[in-house]
Amino acid sequence: MAREPIVPGNGNGLYPRPLRRTEREVLESVLPTDRMGYREYRNLIQEMIVLGEGRRGKGNFVLGFEGDETDITSPLPPVIAFGIIETTRGSFSITVRQYVGKQIDVELVSDRGDDVPEVFDERRRWTFSSWTPGQRSPQSGSVVREVDVTTQVTLAFSTVDRRMWVYDHRSGMNHPLPVTTFHGELMVHKNLRDPKTVLKPDRFFDDLEKYSDSDLREAFITYNALRPRFTIERSDAEKKGSTFGVGMTKFFTRGWSRG
């Protein structure tokens, strides 16, 4: 007999349910306890249940508290943790999004289209959550370019992995930054108009060496002001050479992008 299709929400009898042991262990692998920000997420998830499926298909779940309903109408929050577990039967990715509305959207996605198995032979696991300035990329072991925006915020770029993220020195969290949106702000800052460059955000990492630390810092501060989330004092930014004329800005990340 064919299984009843799973629909988002919790109205078909399959949800709500507790997190399975393996699901919890996999999620906690990208939420290290030695980072204050991620430890807070671990504590939240320990109290949560699976309310239902999210909008992104198989492996996408919405975690929340008993009695709540799944919210799949609000915009997807930014990613706050990402990692990969490689096994002898393929690999699966783990994505955790920002806690919003008393819910956390998570994805456990297998490259084989399977559920996360209860038992698996692990080859390797890595997560950007473990990265600290001065270290190589957790994904490839390649050199990471770092740009200090302030004494508390550091931009990180991995050309080999074609990824970028922001390290928050206060919480110890690494926030993925979408390449496409950041590239647009960089083009505005540089006053570039050539369509071959402006309309090709996938070239960002190929051209990364062309941009100075100041260029990248200014683009981030502008991006920061338009998508507020993280407070940055102007005086702190000015110490790094910023000329951006806003008394206080914040930064916002919408999710993970490989460019």
C-alpha cells in the first residue's frame, strides 16, 4: 500500500512527533557546545518537537513547541549553521535556520534522497560552525581570506569552496552570507557598470583578488544597513577605515549561497 503523501503542517497524523535520536545527533553536530550562540540553539532544540514538514520538500522540518502550528507562510529565516556528514553510502547536509516566531526550520538532506539512517558508517564530517579566524576552511582545508569589519565582526571568504560567511566574535557563530546579494552591493560600491561583471555574481570568487579589503568591508557595511540584524557601531567601523555615513548599522544574512 502506498504511503499517504506528507503535506506541510501537522494535520495528517504523522506530526507532531519527537525528534528521532539520529536526527537530534546530526543537528547537534553543527551546534558546538563551546560556542555560546550555538549552545543556545542546542538548548532550544532539546525542548522542541517536529511540528511538521517545511516548504522545501523531503528532509525539511519545522521544530517548535507542543501545541503550536507550523508556519510556512513567513519568509525563510537566514541560515545560522551548516555542515556535511560523509558516509560510506553517500553524504547528507545539515542546515539550521534562525529561531523566529518560536520555531526553527531545519534541513537534513541526503544526496541519495533517503532519510537520515539510524546507523551509518561515517567517513568524515565538517561544519562551518567550528571555524575561528586564523583557521583554514573546514570544508576543504584551503586558505580563508579574512577581512575585519570591526573588532567584533570578521568577513571570511573561501575561494576554493566558493563560500563566504561572517564570524561574530561575541557569540562565536558563523553566519553564511548570500554571494549574489553581497556581489550587488560590491558592484554599487565600485561603481561598476559592465554587464559582464555586474550580471555575473558567479564570477565573484574568480575576481576576489581584484577587490581590496576596504572594498569588501564597504560593501558589507552597505549590505548591513539594508538588511539589519547585527549591531555595529559606526565608530568601530571607522577604525577599520569605513566612510559609511550611518551612526549605527546592523547586518542581516538571508541564507546560504554558493554563488
